[in-house]
Amino acid sequence: MDTGTHVVMGIAIGSMATIDPFVASSPETATAIMIGTIIGSQAPDTDTILKFRNNATYIRNHRGITHSIPAVCLWPLLIAPAIYLFIPQANFLYLWIWTFIAVILHVFVDIFNAYGTQALRPFTKRWVALGIINTFDPVIFGFHIAGLVLWGAGFHPGYTFLAIYGILIAYYVLRYRMQQKVLQQVREIIPSVKQTLISPTLYWNQWHLAITTKDNFYVARAVKYQIFIHDTFEKVPLPENAIIEAAKFDDNVSAFLSFSPVYRWEMEEYDDHYEVRFIDLRYRSKDYYPFVAIVQLDHDLNIISSYTGWIFSEEKLRTKLEIIPNID
């Protein structure tokens, strides 16, 4: 989920702790728990700082080790003692338990996005991405804001958010059933489908679809359970040649390939270099596919320039590569 939603979720978890009479009767413990749940709800996303290093490192690691099983266990052990140093009157066990819950909830809700997490590490590095909830869901965020308003109006925060979370569980079930109905429609339209990667949007009844069959990739959109196919690409295996093998050694390309489950590729030869491009088919915006990896190599297969990330125009991409644009 987005940062704002994780923050309000942390507040909600801290508020629900006050249902416990012990927490309600101990201001120090309640304060420590609220701080712990807010920090705990953000802790797994500290890997966002990797973006300042470069996109390849960020793509390869974001929602990876920081969302893994060992990290989920470690975060509360780091956060709770740090808070306890400043609020020693708080009950440490309660502080640790509720911080742990906040961390678990963060990783759990991220699984429902299309981006997903490597939550099953160290057992597997496979990305777990259910594609049911958008990274920012206005319904989920709106219910949390409503809970804060009701709290400010005098309602008990713990019971208020407990009721809201009951509603949100039903909402997740509803979204799952909606997703399954869309996938069923895909199977009816394209019986030969082998895999469908589905991504929810900000709109209630709209979903992005990247569909794989034996011979083709289909990029489509579902609107009110009707499937509209935007693009069809022939499924061409990545060739085994020296140019592609050299391209794979590039950090940007290897990061892209480690993350993207469905992509097409292009290779061009120019007077003084080769260019290899990989295009993620899960993301489409105004007839453009913005998530790419591109590498340029000289004729001796030395890497000249490369880039991976989100680019919404060819001009911007050329700027990122920091070389003279190709001229046929």
C-alpha cells in the first residue's frame, strides 16, 4: 500500500489496543504502543531509500528482504526496545506484541497489490502478488479517515476501528470475488490462456490485464466485466546470442528481468551500437508502456549506457540514457 495508508493503519492498530483494559488504564503503555504501531507500519518500507542509489537496486530489493519472514520478526525487536528506552513506564510485552501486529499487517496488505512482496523469503524469492487491491485504495483510506473523524467526535477509537476492520475484511472478500469474475471472463474470451496477471486500478470496476497464451501476449482492460484487448504481441522467446547474453550482465537489465514476469523485447542494430529493450506488459498508460529496461552496447559488446524504471516518453528515455538519440 502507499505510505499514507500504512500510516493510518498504524494509528488504527494502536487505537484498537485500547480495547484491552490494561492498555486503556496505562497512558504510558498506550502512548508507547501508538508510537510503535505507527513506526512498525512504516518499517518494512525503509528500503525505499535505495531509490536514492539507483533504480536497479531499488527494483531488485524493494519489498524484498525488508518484507521477509526474518525481517517481520526482527522489526519489532528493534522498534520496541528503542521506544521503551524513552518510555520505560510502558509494558514492554504489550508494546512488542502490538508493534509486531503492525509490521505483520503492513506485509500482509502489500501481498494483495499487483506489485506484491517477497514475503516468503528465505524459503523462496518468488513474488507474492494477488492483484486484488490497488496500491492506493480510496475505499480503504477513506474508511480510516472516517474512523479518525469519529474518534475526534468522541467515539471510542478501539471499537470504532474494530468495526471498520470488520467492514474492510468484507471489502477484501468482495474485491476477491470481483477479480475472480474478471478472470473467468478472460477464460471465456481466450480459452487458451495460460496466465493472466491482473492489476486493479483506482476505478471500482476497471482492471489492467496482461494475458499469456502459448503463442501471444494480450494487453487488455476489464471494464464492468467486459474485456477490451488493446494490444496483441507475438510471444517470441528471448534469443540465445552474444548480444542478449552481454545485455543480461547489465545491472539495470538483470534487475528488470528479476522483477518482471511478463515482457516483450526488441533489439536494433545501428551504425555504432546495438540497442536491446525490455518492456513490461503489465503497465500501460495512454498507449505507452512506461516500465522498461534498455541497454546500449558497442559492436564489441561493451555496455555504453543503460536504464530501467518508469519513463512516459521516448524523449525522457533518451535523456536518461544521456547519449545522442538514435538516428536511422
